[in-house]
Amino acid sequence: MVSSSEMPYFVRPSINIADAEKVEIYAKAQAEIDALLQGETHPILKMATINCLLKTHLTYYYWTGFYLVHEEHLIVGPYQGTLGCLHIDFDRGVCGKAAREKMTQIVTDTHALEQGKDHIACDPNSQSEIVVPVFNGKKELIAVFDVDSSEKNSFNHIDQTYSESILNHHFSQE
Ligand code: SME
């Protein structure tokens, strides 16, 4: 797969925001997601909706999507953005680390990581990233939620807190 740094017409560069604005926007987005997904059970429907609403509200969300656990590795699931890698082994990339360790990964500068091993650049514009493990009601890993920004330092504890809360509420309750 050949990835170009040229952004297609439907993709815009990330814009970082202050923590206070992040909290305000996440609270609003979380309320919208909770209202829309009330009573919904299908995971793909929930993933697609979460992608859409978080990417709509958060200006630094560049590539937003889920990688699903399938046959001992990760496969691309619902996402918004440029072409995402189709398969990711658990021993590669930020997604593989989040899956292996079952812990959220925040990367302030993706280019500081060993490319191809510790970071997989599906899009060369990716500069920072957060990857959050997703568990079902039995606490089994079912996916990871992956967000890239085209700016460095876009993600911090606020993104971790809100994305873990949203994903736990919609995927990890029995
Ligand atoms: N950057 C991820 C790969 C997925 S693309 O960003 C959509 C990683 O290093 O695992």
C-alpha cells in the first residue's frame, strides 16, 4: 500500500486545543453518544457512531477508528480517515502494544518511535496518537480504538479518561 502525505479533499489537518476546551467538548460529545446509542447493541453500529461523533467534535482527531481482534491479530474495523492498514500483528505498532498490554497508549511524537516496529504509519501525516483497548462484558479484549492527529502532542490524560469512559460504558457492561 502506497501512502501519500497529500491530504485528500475530505481530510483536514488537526488543530490542537486547550485542556479546558477538551473537557467541555468531550462532555458534550459523550452526552450525544450516550443518547444516540441508548438501547443499541450491535458493536459495529456503536463503533461507527463513536467514530463519527468524536471526529465531528474534536478538531485534532485526524484518523479515527477501531481495529478488531480477529484470529490472533488485529484487523481494520469501522474508521474515518485515509486508508488504514488492513492487518496489524500484536507484536507491532502502537495498536499491537495497546492490545498486548491491555493498556491505553499515548504517543506525543509518533516519528520518535521505530517505524514499522513500534509505530506503523498508515498515513505519513500522523504525528501523535492515542490507542485505547476495548473490552466486552466478560473483560475480554475485542478491539482497540485508535486516533491519530496530524499535530504532535495532541493527546493527554483527558483523552484517555473520556475515551476509556465512553468505550467502557458502551462495550464493557454485561
Ligand atoms: N499507527 C497505528 C497503525 C494504525 S494507523 O495509524 C490507522 C500503529 O502504530 O499501530
